[in-house]
Amino acid sequence: MAKNDLVKTYSGSALGWAWAVIRPVVTILIYWFAMSVGFKKNGLVYGHPYFLWLITGLVPWFYMSDMLTQGTDCMRKYRYLITKMRYPVSTIPTFVSMSKMVISLILMVVVAILYWVMGFAPTVYYVQILFYILLTFLFFTFWALFAAPISAISQDFSNLVRSFVFAVLWCSGIFWDATEVGGVIGKVLKFNPVTYLVTGYRASFMGQYWFFERPQEFGIFMAELFVMLLLGLWSYKRLRREIPDVL
């Protein structure tokens, strides 16, 4: 089903799967131009060019934003599975998440190659990239399990989520270093799961630290992951009987 979702997403276009890479690359270049030329944000970040630092945060964000929007709407997209046959509805968020993660993994490999080409060879810290990929997949799959049933019942919820995606992008430290923020805002950012994941990817690619060296932040994220799992189970069990009738 994940494979079918990928095929369905890119079918009907002349370039097909090429769009899976073209679209994020164009987006990255636009943001890089805006930040480097418009906002004059250049130089090194932790000894690495700003461009590398930026794409290391943007690439996982593409998956996250897809799950915030398309993951939320996945049951509406596959309503025929729900209304016209007996199908395990709870698997829809999972295979949609898997299809989006395939593209993210391809882009992660491209990022690793860019690091190598620009003179930064892989380090042992690359091992924990797989760990952050797993955390990202679990969190946003649970999110889709929570959000998709609600969106299937109410389109307003989907519209609400979409209206907040842009705010999440700019408030999660993707374009700026969240670790340098102190005070109350810095403490609030520790509770932002997107900030934690993006910072983790950067720490892995740039060889800064292991996840267990910051137990407080890891503990906060794991607690949020558990809460998201509970919310997903509650939402699905509470609404699964109503979804076929509404759709």
C-alpha cells in the first residue's frame, strides 16, 4: 500500500518520480537564496557552511510537513478503502507515513553525499541518524492516527492544521539555531518535538553529540511520543465507527 501511495502521488506527470527530488530541491534553493542573499545570513555554523546546516533541517521538515497535512487527510484520501470494503482503517496512516518516509530517506542520502563532496566525511555520529529517523516516523505516524479520524469527521480540523504548518516551520528552529535561545522561549522550545528532531539530525550530521548526552530533552520527547500514541489510540477507537458513515 505504501508503494501504491507513492505511485499514485507521482503518476500522471511526465517526470514522474523525479518530482520527488525536484520539488524539495527547488524549495531548498529558494529558502537558501532568501536567507543568504536577502537576510545576508552566511558564514559557518558549528564549523559547517550555512547551506549544509540549512538543508539538514529542511529535509526532515519536508516529511514532517507532509504528515501534518497529507497525514491528517489520509483517511479522506483513501475513503474508498473505508466505505467500499472491509479494510483495517488503522493501517492507512502507517502506509502513508511509510511512503513519505521513502522520499525522506532518499533526500537524506543526498544530504550525506553533499556533506562528503563539500569535505565533511561521515563520522560515527551518522549511526544515530537512523535513530532519529525512527523517532520521526513513530511520532508523525501516531500524529496521523490521531488527526486523520478527526479530519475525516470534520474538514475544519484539517483546515486548522494547515493554517498552523507555516507557523511551525518558522517557530521550530529550522532557519535559526534553537540551541542559542535562552530564557522562557528557550525552555518552551525544548517541548517542541519538531525542534528536538531537527536539532538531533544536525547534531548527527555535524558530529556534535549523542542523544543520550542530553537526557532531559530526550526524556521530554519520549514523554510527548507516548502521549501522542495515547491520543492516536483514543481518537481511532472513539471515531472509527462514525468514519464510514461520514465519508
